Amino acid sequence: MGSRVLRVSESEIAERVSEIAKTISLDYRGRELIVVGVLKGAFVFLADLVRKLTIPVVLDFIQVASYGASMTSSGTISLKLPISMDVKGKDVLLVEDIVDTGGTIRFLLDHILSLGAASVAVCAMIDKPERRKVEVPVRYVCLRVPEGFLVGYGLDHAERYRELPGIYELITDASGENHPE
Ligand code: IMP
Ligand code: MG
């Protein structure tokens, strides 16, 4: 049987979100910031983060094709939902759920820069630096979790568990099936 184990509690997440929001607010004070959330995984983190910022921002969303139902990276990335705003000459903060191999964020950085943004910085809810294959600059890291497949607080496995308020590691049994209950 598989199970899920709590890795980061609601209160630990909230504490780190507040700290990182303070840093971002200082770094971008006096500037006009466009916050771009990467759907779907970043939606809970993004909602908490923007409510802790003390600078005005405008929001947009972007979506790429990612893991699907698998627990390993597909390796191919495509744009599912483009951003709706004109980012030409603007400062963009890309808010992503997890930077793992780095492939997704590399794709998104290149894409937004190709649209003429003045700057693009990455804010990751979780950094998994051990599995990095593509070098990417991650300016703001909320939490570092070295290993394990994580769900909750927006993160899914086959579209499930996004609603959990904490971050859990999904433990898979030998058959490859998950029985998280
Ligand atoms: P990368 O392209 O390998 O950096 O993969 C990043 C994407 O893979 C993230 O946006 C997540 O959607 C997904 N991902 C990576 N690790 C996990 C995990 O532990 N749980 C859920 N999704 C994950
Ligand atoms: Mg994702």
C-alpha cells in the first residue's frame, strides 16, 4: 500500500510566503510588476503570495503542457494557454509551482523574453535542485525539497490532491499504484 506523508505544514508555508513576499515587494518597489502565474500548479501559491505583496501588481496566467498523469517529466513542452497581456518593456515575475529539471521554466523564460519583456525573474514555490538538468536562474525560492513526488497546495498527481492545504509526499507501492487514503 502507498500513502502520503506531510512534508510542509500550512503554517510553515504561510511563514515562508510572507518572507518571500516581503523580499519581492522591496526588490520591485516603485516599479510596475506583471505577475504571471503558471497554471495550474501555482494557483494556490500565487493567490497567497499576491495577497502578501505590498506593491501594486497586474496579474496574468500562462499554461504549458506538463507531466500529465505520469510522475516523470515528459521532456516535451508546449504552450497551452498564452498570456493575454502585452509584456513589452515590462518587468515580469514568473510564478511557478516546482522547478525540477528546469525544462519548463527555461521554455517559459525564453518565451516571455521573446515577447520583449524588459526583465523576467522566476519565483518558485518549490525548488528541487538535485534533479536540475537545465541551468535556470531562480531568483525567489519559497521552499527547498530535495526529493520525492509532492502533492497538495496546488500540486497534483493526475489532477488530484490540489486542494490539500499542506504539501505531502506521495509514497508509491511496488505495483506503482497510489493508495493515498
Ligand atoms: P521541470 O520541467 O522538470 O522543471 O518540471 C517542472 C514541472 O513538473 C512543474 O511545473 C510541475 O508541474 C511538475 N512537477 C515536478 N515535480 C513535481 C512533483 O513533485 N509534484 C507535482 N508536480 C511536479
Ligand atoms: Mg507545473
